[in-house]
Amino acid sequence: MTAITRRNTSALGLIGAFSLAAPTILRAAPATKLRVGWQKGGVLGLVKAEGALDRAFADQGLRVEWAEFTSGPPMLEALSANALDFGYTGDVPPIFAHAARGNLLFVAATESSDEGHAILVPKDLPLQSVEELKGKRVAFKRGSSAHGVLIKFLRNADVALDDVTQIDLSPPDAIAAFDNGAIDAWVIWDPYLALAEARPNTRVLKTSEGLNSKYGFYSANGDYTRDNPELIPRIIEEIRKVGIAGQQNLDQTVRSFATETGLSAEVIRTYLTRKGADLGKHGPVEEHHIEYEQALADDFLAIGVIPSKLDIRSVTWTPDATS
């Protein structure tokens, strides 16, 4: 993996009694704040509720600020614009952000349930298969993980993306459109999936089980990462510890999430107990993550959604970058 490395400067010397001192290296001042973007469904909501990052960095005077987003694309826009330092999204938002030449890096990866996405349809609409979505109005947030899941759904059904009427809607807007009959289907992720599938007017057409859409990624602003490389591993480790503890005590975790997000305990328990769900699976970006994300980016390029080929490895930061 390509790493962001710190320059190593050696002292210059002359043979004998004379030597020159090593040149002064200009370094950025230590960070005084960490601006984190979060969404309702991720473990960062639990980290926020518990004040874990505030406690971890209190000794160095690092102030943690939180900003909530309804989806990944606007979060990474803010991160690229230096309005955020760190955040978590699904697999697709970083692809779109890097395609737009965003100032961000992949810094960690996570794994969740392979059933965390689905195509939802109105209960009374007589759609029974993905093939029947041809010509239908399908809502999803462009550049979100739902965008990638829709492409996989359609490809498996031998349906082209252009064969459906694509409607770009954020989750709150999609709920309204769904209720008003303005869309025929909605591709969405947890916790919005768990929230919507419990409603009496909603039916699950197909879940994402088997699509291998279980990876998510932590991204950090490129400048922030270069200036504060020692912080990134500590942030990820704190998140991992909170996730592991949360997975071991789901009853308390459900209560904490409910308080922090305003979602019902039933909705939270639904998505936290899907097959394969595990709040503790957080770690560095590994080779299989890079290969997965590169293949996904190539898929978007092949159908003309992004303008040029991406090199995922070149925008991946690794813990050895701090050495």
C-alpha cells in the first residue's frame, strides 16, 4: 500500500572535527480539535454517546466536535473541503469523493452485515422480482452505498442501470416520496432500512445478502492526516474498543444508541442483530479491502458514472506511515 511518510532528515557531517547540524524541519502545530462526521447507524454514534474520544484525548487538550449527516456523500464533501477531519461511510462515497479529486484518504476499514441493504417497495405494488424494476422509478442516494448495491442487484438480474428511472433522494426525502407514491422502489441501508421495513406500507423486495456489500471505510482529511499521523491509529483503536464492548453488551448498546439517535430500541436491535453484524470489526485497510474497493470503482467507471480510473492504493493511508 502507498503510505504517507514523514521525511527522515539525517545530520550532514564532514570528515574530521567539523560537522553541520541537521536542518530544522517545519512541522504543523499539534491539532487542538478533531471534527468528526457521523451517521445514525454507525458505531460512531456509540462512541459519541459514551464520550470515548473526548476522554482518550483530554490529556492533550484535543477538543472533539461532532456533525451528523444523513448519508455519506455530503459528509465526504465536507471532509474534502476541510470542514471535517474524520468520518465513516459505506463503500461507495469515498469512490465518488476521490473521483472529484477530494482531499481525503482511506484510513481504516470495517465490516458489517451483508444484509444491511435492501430494495423496498410499497406493500400493494405487484412487483415480485428485480427484473420487474425495468421502467420503474427507483430512488437511492447517488454516490451512497445504496448506489453500489443497486448496480449489483441489477447486474445479477441482467438489467442495465439506464433501464430504470433513477431518482436521487436522501433518506428523509425518499421516505416522503415513498409515502406519496412518487417512487416505485427504494434502495436503502440500515438503520433506515430497519426503520422503514417495520412500517405497514412497506415490503422488502430483496435484501443484499450474497452481494458482498459489507465493507465500510473511515476516511480522514488528507492535510489533517499528514499533520497528525500519530492521532489516526489512536482514533481507530478507541473506536474498536467501544465497538467490542458494545457488541458484548447489546442491551446497554441498544439503550445508548436509542438515546443518542432518537431511534426506537426495536429498530436498533433489528439492525444490530442481523446476520454477520459485529460492532467490533474495525482495523487498518488491508489488501482485500483495496482489491474490493478498486473493483467497485472500476464498475462505476465501466458504466460511465465516474469520469476516470481511480487508484485506490494511492489514496490509502496505513499505520506504518507514522514510523
